[in-house]
Amino acid sequence: MTAQTYDEGYTDTEDDPSLHHPTSSSFSGKNVDLPFGLNSVEDTEELAYQLLASLPRSRLATIQRRLAPLLQFDVVGSLPAEVSLLIFSNLPFPTLLSCSLVSRRWNSLANDQTLWKNLCFARGWQWRQPPRMPAFGDIHSQHMESWDDSDDEGMGDSDEETEEDEMPTSPLQDVEAAKAELTLMHAELDSGFSSMSISRPPLFNVSSTSSSTSSTAPGPSSSNHRASIYPYHQFSTHKPQHPASSKSPYGTHSSARHSAPSILSSTNSTSYLKPNYKLLYLTHIKLQKRILTSSFRLTALQTRGTPTNSHTSTIYCLQLYTYPTTGVQVLFTGSRDKTVREWNLSTGAVERVIEGGHRSSVLSICVHNGYLASAGSDNRVAVWDLEKNKLIKIIQDHDDSVLCVRFDDERLVSCSKDRTVRTYSFPDLEPQFVLGAHRAAVNAVSISSSLIVSGSGDRSIRLWDAKTGKLLRTFPEHHGRGIASIDFSPPYILSGSSDKHLRLFDITSRQGWSTSPPTQDDESSQSSPLPLSFPFGLSPFQPIPGTSTSPGSSLVLGSTYDGNFASPFAVVSSPGSRREPILCQTCGSSSVVPLRSGGASRQGDNRSENNAHSDLVRSVAFGEDFVLSGSYDSSIKVWDRKTGALVADLTGGHTGRIFCIGFDCTKIVSCSEDQRICIWDFAHGIDTSFLQL
């Protein structure tokens, strides 16, 4: 018979001294030694009280201060690490930073990578291993040159014009170091300028058609690497550390074009950084702070004639693209010179010239998953395989200039001055539908997995089922004039118009904002919810709250559409005459302004129209927290996505009409009729090599 092993976790003895002995205590985990002659804790307590009662009050206060630390008990720190982390996982990042100052235990919990990883994933921020890239070259300045004025071929006529013509670091060792880190972090976030160090390792008339013309053309030609020449001028709300000494408005510097080097000089070429999600999160927060404070460095990737193999005419379109296999980000641009060029953003050199697909201006491009589609004023859509450097197909089904092209993994969509939208299967590019309900040129399209949105010069936006070609909804008179640009991020639609304004709305909840005041055609009444059952499974988003967008401003309640589809929208307004607050029945806010019949505001109501563009809004783009717009007034504006408040107004980069903008979390890229490609870099001095662009 084998001997039984003693089980320390169980006892069948009824008389356990540790449970009943009067002189033991489990409060602090230690045995209490009683003074000689005292038989219980109660007796000791009574003796202590009598001794304290005999002391003067001044001495009692001293003893109270000495006893206070003995009475403190860290409940969270005493819990198992898994339970403590679960509690900390419900805290926002500013609270986590404050918790790291409480104690060493809390510092260790607050800096746990799983907490910061979850915060990053909730925002869609991913860590990537930095690519190995060459050192940046020197930068030399060039003077801006004039250009010949030209029409914007990428914009179709509006209905009015048509009628006229034709009816961090490793875990901190003590609290003092944590305080220093938090103080530095707050200073950097407040300034929006300082750089962040990196530690290692520690985004109807519908008919089927079968006619498409395909042809072949020479493949894209590659150009040799060249040292880039792009001047820059730093615009910031803060004083730069190294001001330019050049007499040119774009000072001469010898530094990197944008951001910090992708790999620090001390990093071994074969080593990789261990993911530091706290660093990743705080870097994104710092970049957002720089956008809010307009702290950027402006550089020109191309000026007229430089570099030598740059575009030779007006640049109409651009797109940032990251190769999925290498993680390297490049820029594609399309021009009136009939070519598409691929730019190396690290060196500023033209990597590749794609030509032979168009006989006239390239008006729109779209790059996705290794393919590039371009649309031109020659009525063509050309599709290229970037990996094989091969032209796959040329489609020539439109009867007029193709103004916009977009595609995803399932379909390609194009729109034209011929007032139609055409869809094709992808990648075999077989014709599917011809969507012909618009009454004027279709200037822009945007797509999702199952929906197509088109904007036209007839002032309407139309929503289509991409799988069946059915017209789902028409939003007539969406703007006061023709619609020039749209972007679609279900369920939100963002549009820009020749009426100089932007409009964002949610097609499920009918909530949104506009930079334009309500017109006399708007109705102040609200309608029932949208009865349409959309083909995508999206729950209605929360209405945009009627909170203040800027000091002294409020949200004005109006209506976006006519009686066919009326819905409230918000318009930023500034203090004017005395207003009577009312309660919004949609969102419950009292920060609204009563409107008179027809949506007109009180006389003397001074709206902040100075925030709006002063000319046609040619390009719009969605971001996670911001939306962007580029205009013929040569400015780029950044707006708060939720409220429509103006966040930043970027000027000085272009002297001509802006045709297209693109952006990621570190920079904004723009092109104009002045033949300049400008990069507004918000990541200067920050290592962003681990950000997923």
C-alpha cells in the first residue's frame, strides 16, 4: 500500500488553531505580538485608546499622520494581475497615464502592452515592422514658376451650363521616471511639434452591355533613380528650431523630406523592433494633435520642370498606395501630359512612367491590390498590372470624357460627361450595367462592397445597388449647384460642390452637417426614417450631437433635402443676434437655433461662412477623425468628421486651382494646375516607420 501524499489545500481537522486563536490576525498577513500581560487584541486596543486619550491634541495629530499610511490598502494592486488588467482595460489612455504615477505596481499594470494593444486595435492602428530604406538625400530649393492657364478637363458641365448650351521606452524603474515621462508626453502633445524617440525592443435606366473595345499598348517604362529636388517651407503655429536661411519663400535645407528616418542609424540592418503599442498609440495621438495645431512641414515633390522626368503639364489626380508585399508607400499621379507616374516618397524620384494607355489627359486614377486603372479625356479607361508592368485592357465604351474611375476586388465603375455610369466585373473586366439616370455630366463615383454612389452636375446624388444595377435612392438638389466630388464610407456620404460647400450625411439615420446655411428651399420639418432596406447590414449610427463646435458657436438645425427626403443637418454658426434656445426632437440638444419657415434663419444671424471655401470644392476625402477638402481657391481645409468644425486651413502650397488631394495619418498630398505636388507633412521629426499607412 502506497503512502498517501499530504494535501496542503485541504484538512479534515476540526480544531484548527489558525482559525480560532484570538491572537492571530489576517488583516496584514502577519501575526500580531501582544504586549506582555494582555490576552486579546481587544485588551490591546483599549490600552492604546487610553494612552492616546492622555496625550494633547497636537500630539494626536502627529500620530494620526503617522497612522494614515498604515490604513491605506491597494485593493487593485493586491488582486491577481489578470483581474487588475481587466479593470485597467476599461480606462481611457489619459487615465492610464495618470495611473502609472500612483505606484510601481500600478505603473507596471498601466504600461502593460495588452492594454495598449487593445486600444490600438479599437482604433484600427496596427504595428508594422519598419522596412529597410536608403538614407535620404540632400534637398535643394527651386523657385516657383508660372504656368499657362488651362481648363479643368476633369469636371463636367452642370445642368445650368447644359441648359445654356443645349437645353516610449522600457518599463520605468520608479515613479519619478514615470512622472518625467508623463510630463514630457503632455508637453509634446500640447506643442504638437516635438519629436518622439523610439525604443527597441521593449485604412432606371439600367441596361446590360457587352460592347467594349480592348487593345494593347506598350508597357510602362521605368526611369532611373534620381536624387530628388523638392523645396520645402515649414508652416507651423510654433517657431521652427532651424529656420531657413534662403531668400526664396521655400528655404533651402539639407534634411529628410518628411518624417524621421525609417530606421535609426543605431539599428542593426537585420534586427526588428518588438511591437510597442503604447508608443504606437501615443504617436497617433501626437499626429492628431499636430493636425489640430496646424504644425506641418510643407515640401514640393514636383515643381514645374523639376525633377527632369516629372510631369510636363497640369496634374489632375493622385493617390497614395502601399504595396502589400513590401509595405513601401508610393505616390501615383496622372497628368494632362497623358502619363501616370509613380513616385518614391523617400527619395522624391520618379520610379516609373506609365504611358501608352491614353491619347490625351489622364483625369482620374485608382490603385488597388497591385492594379492601376486610369480614366482620360479620350473616353478611355486603361487597366494595368503593376507587378508585371503590363497593360491589361483598354475600355472605350463611354461617348465622352471619363471623369472618374474606381474599382475593388469585384467590380470597376466609371462615370463620364456622357451622363452615364458604367460597371464591369473585375478582374476579367466584362461589362455589367449602364446606369443612365443623371441629367448632366457625372463628375464623381465612389463604391463599397455592394453600393455605388454617383454625383452629378444636375445637383443630385444617386445610390445604386452594385450587384443588380438598380437605383436605390435619389437625393435631388443635394447642393445649390452641381456636385464636383464625393467620397463614400458606408453609411456616410461626403460631397463637395461648385456652390463652394461640403455636405456630410448618414444615409441610415439622415443626420449630418453642411458648411452652407439653410436655403429658402429647405424645409424645417422632419420626415420619417428612411424606409429603404439597404443591401448592407449596418445598424443606424448615432445622430451627430448638437454640441458646440467652437468657442461661442452652436449647431443650427435645418433640413438637407426637399419633401421627397427631408432630414436634419448641422450648420456651423457664430454668435449673432440674441437667440432663443429650443429643444431638438432628434438628438435632445438645446444648442440649436430656431428657424423661420423655409429654413431661413433670423435676420441678423451672422453665420461663419468665412470657414467655407471661396470657390468650387474639387476634391473631398474621408478620414477616421477628419474629412478633407481641396478647392479652386488654392486651399485645403480639414474638418472635424463628427461636428463639421473647421480644424485646419492649409494655404501657401499652391498658387493655382487644386484638383486632387490624398492623405494618411502622417501627411496630406495635393496637386494643382500650377504643376506642383505638395506634401503637407505632420510627422516631421517623428519616427513613423512602425505605422501602418
